[in-house]
Amino acid sequence: MSPHDPILRIRVSTTTDSVEAVFRAWPDLCALAWPGRGEVYAGTWRPESGPAALAPPIAPALPSYGVRELAEALLEQADFGEWPEKTAKQLEPGLKSLYAAQQRLENALADWRPQEALQAAHALEDALDTMQDALT
């Protein structure tokens, strides 16, 4: 390793702190995006005894159900026309805003612009709010 190789990496990224909050905020959108996934919780595993008790558990990679994943799932489904016509018409105006906000967020994160990423994240959540309201 040369003296100029970084050990500490700086990243601009997003995370969803609470999957439950996503399902509470946008229940109808989650039902569209992830049918049959009303509750998503990771289980735990602990061996009773033996050598496996000393090893860390190997958990399968769980699908992520965050805000950005919800937006991506909805946009993908809209592209493939997987919704009834009525639902598609209800969501059409919000989808345009959602797509624009998602693109702004992706670009801001890629270009290390945290303030713009924050504004785009708010726009993304606003678009999801609008779409949720359109379904209720």
C-alpha cells in the first residue's frame, strides 16, 4: 500500500432507518411494489450447542425494503405495465415526479453533492406521499 492509498473511504449514500416506517407511510404503494410483504422482519438463529455455537451465524441476504427500493420497484413495475389500468392512471402524475426525484438523487450521490441529495430525497418522499394519496 502506498502512502497515498486511502484507508478511510468517504461516501455519500442513503439508508432507510426503519423498514416498518416505509410500510406505515406508504402501505398501498408497498402492497403494489411487494405483494404479500406486509411485514418484513429478520429472524434470528442461535444453535443450542456444539461448535456452531461459537461461530457467528450466517444469515441469508435479505431483500431490502427501503425508500429507494420502493421507488425503484414502482418505476420498474410502471415500465412493465404490471398494474390495472385504473391504478396506472391514478399513479401516472406521481410517477413522473418520482422518476425525476430518483434521477436527481442518484446524480447527487454519484457527484458527492450531499445538500442536493437531501433535497432530492425530500422530493422522492413527497412524490411517494402524492402517489399514496392518489390511491386512498
